[in-house]
Amino acid sequence: MSDYIDILLSALEEEMYSHLGEDYFLASQREDQAADALRATLSADQNDLFDAYESARNDTAGAYQDAYARRAFLLARAVYR
């Protein structure tokens, strides 16, 4: 870890699931069910493309989440100085 924000982000990530509410888990379950239903209709090649799409989407979401949290920490630091 290169800086204190990386340490804070790691701690936040470790604790995140215990703070997510029922709405998150219901939405996540619906997303998983929709993906499973879609996969059942796809050919092997299409499933490979879907896997690539999901991987890219997860990378994008992770980068956004990290950047958002980092900006929030920097904003909090600026406000409380």
C-alpha cells in the first residue's frame, strides 16, 4: 500500500458487506438471476463474450468505486483541516 488512502480503502472494502442493506442484496440477487437467465439462452461463443463483458464492466465499476472513495477521503481531509 502506497499511502494512507489505500489503507483506508482496503479497510472500507473489508467492512463494506456488513453495512450494505437489504436493498443491495435483493438487487444483487435479481442481477444474478437475470444474468443466469440470459446465459441459458446463449451459445458457448456468446457466453465467452458475455464473460468478457462482465469482466470489463467489473473493472470499470471497481475503478469508479475506488476513485469515488478516494475523492471522498480527500474532500473530508480538506474540510477537516
